[in-house]
Amino acid sequence: MSIIAKNVCKSIGTPSVQILKDLSFEIPDQSFLALTGKSGSGKSTLLYLLSSLDNATSGSIEVDGINLQNLSPQELYRFRNQKMGFIFQSHYLIAELSALENVILPAKKFEKNKNHTERAHFLLEECGLGKLTNRLPRQLSGGEQQRVAIARALMMNPRYLFADEPTGSLDTSNGDIVMNLIKKANKDTGTTVILVTHDPDFAAQARSQINLIDGRIDKGSRKTMSPS
């Protein structure tokens, strides 16, 4: 299984401004890929296209052999919920729910008749939050909130994990914790990770890298290596 982009372009606005320009590449299964580039280079736009949160203006993106633009909204929702996890710079936790309830939420929406508490507890333990399961987001630090968001993203055992600057609002110590959790998901479960980052140290921890310059792939980008 893989993600395949073919001649992908993205334009926005009127008059039209081209953000991504004829991108073609493949992301093999179990990859850990960093998307890098200066501000405005198109890296977050590309992440949103690869994760189906936005559509390309032209070209195609296939995930597991499926062109997601051909799916109905209901089919796309189901595909995302089953196979994708998302982490953003802001944690987007629901303020009225505890850490545990926030983690369980994706599973409750999809599989309403199953008890997912055990897995949610396990994930929070993995994230070092086993003693904070009943706390509300406002009772957690920024780093702790981001770790809850990671546990939530992993709740459905996603094949693909998309992370958009997940360490951008964290200090160095918490940033390292978050990166280690993402790397662990890639190594332990074979989850394909696609990470947008402006931090060269974090980008260097990925096994491959696509560096964007003005919406095009830098020829010096690192190619994918086999999973270790």
C-alpha cells in the first residue's frame, strides 16, 4: 500500500495563484516522510491534499489504490476514520471532555456499540498520561494536551498519520517527547508518517524528505529508505 501523487497542481484565489506545480512522487508503506520548505512553499497545502482534507486543482492522488476525490462524502469520512490520523499544531481537544473521552471520541463516532476504554487507557499510558486521564484540557499543559491529541490520532490504529507542525507551539523538551511518540508509532506499528516541519533537527529524524521550493520539489530532497 502507498500514496501516489501524479502531476498534482493546486491553485487558489482569483486571479489564480499556483501553490503546487506538477508534483509526482510515491510514498511507500511504513514510510516516515518529512515535508519541508520555507513559509509559503506549499508544504502544508501538500499535506492537506495527501490527507484528503483538500482537493488538487489538477492531477491525482491515490491512497491504497483509491482516488479519494472519487469517493462520496460518506465514503470519504469512513475512509479517513478507518485509515487516517491527524495531528495539528493546535490540539483541537474538546474543552468539555476529559483526556480519556477526547481519545475515545473517534471510535465512538465510528463504532458506537463497542467499548474502547481499554485501548484509550493504553494509548494515554504510552503517552505518559496514565495518571491524567480524567483531567479536562484546561487542566493540562500545552505539551500534555498535544500528547492527548496524538493518542486520539492513534485511536483507530491508522495506516497513515498526518502531522502538521505538531511541535510548532511546544518548547524543546515537549517537542522531543512528541517527536519520539510519532517515531514510535512508525516503528512499532508500521504507521506511515507524513510530517510537516520547519525544524531541521526534526526533519533529519525522518527517513525521507520532500523539500519544496516555490511549489516544486527540490532536486536535493532525500529519497525514501527502507523501514528500520
